[in-house]
Amino acid sequence: MNSHNPINVILVEDDEALGPAVAQALQLEGMEVALFGDAMTALGAIPNDFPGVIVSDVRLPGMDGLALFAQLHEQDPDLPMIITTGHGDVAMAVAAIKDGAADFLTKPYSSAALIRAITIAAERRRLVLENRRLRNALKQQAQRGFIGSSEFAVRLRAMLSALAETEVDVVVEGMTGTGKTFVARLIHELGPRHSRPFITVDAGTLTHQDADLLLFGREPGRGGLSRTGLIERANGGTLLIDEIETASPTLQARLLSVLSSRSILPAGAERSRKLNVRVVVTRQSHTQPDHSDGSRSTFHERLGAVRLLMVPLANRREDIAALFHNFLTRHEADLGLSHREVSDNVWQYLQTHDWTGNVRELEAFARSWAIGLPLPDRETRSAADRRPLHLTVAEFEQTVIENALRAVGGDVVQLEQLLRTPRKTLYDKLNRYGLRPKDFRPVSGARQN
């Protein structure tokens, strides 16, 4: 027994000889024991998140041990309770075990048996409380991840907490760069599925002949090896369908069928399989509504998803300074750069620029400032702004790739041919510079993220 972390035990026993004897045996093992002669008094002494174990007799004056267990179980289903009982109450004790009691011992029981049962239950309790602590820390961290003090930021953080726990499907709608994918990830991390898979399907890439195989998978048999599709890989977790409006109407209909029934039939399978997934969809908001055929609203409305609307950065200007500081600090740390003081001209630029690219444009600007670039079209380079060669080379390489992406309309195959660079190397560089091919694809109307 670890004397620095003794096990806490609340012992409920009305036998005036047995209670003190059991308490003394547990104390000799280094446990901290509080002895009560009735359940009501013990109930009032058990705090929330009690870190120990309850040991209670069934036969007690007033409220009996099973009623005590039922009330404690309702307050905290994970609170371990060991029931001690005479032979005539074994059936009731077994029923309590099925309802969640940690263990039961029939009288007379040995001190060794009780100590062993308490030790096992206490370790389970320790793990439960540690998981709760980590869960709360993750939740707070995730909530802080959406930075800002604007009315929108405050309201969105509250909505994210509520939505995450309900596990309803969600559609996140907004302009390019407003943080839709980031919010989708927060919904997953704040919810009970946070430790399960988070699978992203980029609807814009589902135009090639292997799209069905990629999404729905294939059973083993003639015609190829088995493969688990992206949708089924999300089983138990969250499926993010990014930019749903870029998928063809046929594919949208197939996805709706799968998600509405929460079942999937891979190619070659004889019967469908049930899915347990939460769905988050992102879609572009456009400057002009499209009511031509109603198809733009069909997917998420038929899915029955709750809608979150992300506002442009220009509509939450009070958040810009905090966001810029966060991005700047992160990029300086990632690149191993010393802090570059932010001039008054930069602060003025932050508050007066229109930020049509929203948060993504702001982050790109923070990165450019971190590596020593001047303000766009406002400052000339000074000696203090000179950068190491590797940063200059990186800036040039990023510019070349961006221009190439624009030239090929975000087509990775053409990009590979144009730059004569292997696919894996290209993806490594795209990830390094935060470039996404889909952001360079031409679309009709206003292009959003």
C-alpha cells in the first residue's frame, strides 16, 4: 500500500462490534476509514468525485444498503460500492452487481478478501477520476482553441460545448478560411467520441474512378483484395465530409442513403453492416442564395443536421489581435525564430485590412511576419528584416508552388507533371506550407471554405 496515497474508505456497518473491527483492519493496511452506523449519515458525508470506495452492509436502520447504492449510482454511476450481506440477501447483492456495484462479500468474510476487493475497486476509481480530469482538461483546452472575445466567439464556444455532448449531426457553413474544419475537429474533441477515429472525406477529391472504393470499401474475393472504406473507418467516431457541395449529386444521394440508414454495403459484401458514426459536414456559404432547384440545401436538411454559421473575420475585428498573437507565437516556436517585435504599422494594418481570406489569411500573414517579410506594399525591407538563406529559399519555393497550383486549378496530377516532382515530395511540401489544392480549384460563384 502506498502510504503517500492511502485508499479512502467509507464503511457503513451498524453492528457495533463488527464495524470498529473491520475499520481497524483496514486502517492497519494504511487505508483512511470513516465508519458510519446508518446510510443517511454516510450519504451526507460522501462528496462529489469521492476518490475512494464505499463498503456497506445491506441490512441497515432506515435506508438500507441497496437504497444507498441506488442513490449513489444515480449521482455517480462510476462510484465503486462493495456490498456485504448475509446468506439470505445474496440474490439482492447479485442483482446490485448487475446494476453496477463493484463487488459483494457474504458474512462472515475475511479481512484479506475485503482488502483485496477494496484495492481492486480503488484502482478502477483512480483511473475513472484520472480520465475525468484529462477529459475536463481536454475540453477546456479545446474550448480555448477557438480564440476570441467577440460576441460570436463567446456564443460559439457555448454552442460547441452543448453540441458536442448531444452528438447530433452538424453542418458548419461559412466563407473560405473562417475555420469550419477547425470547428468540426473541436466538436469531435469536446464530445464523448474524442478517443475514437476522426476521419475526413474531402468531397472535392471524389471525382475519380476509385471514389466508390475509397468511400465504401470492398470485401475480399474475386476482383481484388479487401479494403475498408473511409466511412467504415470512422465507425465509433466522427466522419467529417468536407465541402459537400463539391460532390456530384449522385454521390451526395449515395452518401445520404448510407448516413440516413447508418449502414454500409461494401462492394462484394452480401449484407450491409451497421454504422455508429457522428457526421459533421462543412459547406460553402455563397454571397447570393441559389433557389434554382433547392439542391444546395438538400444534403444537410435531409440529414437533419444542426447548422452552425461561421462569420467572416471582418465581422469580429475585436478578435484579430488575439488571433494574430496566437499565430505569431506558434510559428516562431515551430520555425525556431526569436520573437519579432510588432510595429505600430502592423497593428494598424491588422485593424484596417479587409481580410477577405478570413482567419486563414490572417494566419498566413502572421507566418510571413514571423519569417521577416515586410508589410504588403507598405514597408520596404530594412537591414533588420534580412533573413537567413533557408527562409528566403522556403519563401521562394512556397511562391512557386502556389503559382503552379493556380495554373493547374488545384489538380495534383497536373501539378506533379508541371513541377516534375514526385507525389510524396509534393504532399510533404504542401503540408509544410499549409497549402491545400482544393483552395485553388475554380468554382462557379463565390468560393468558400
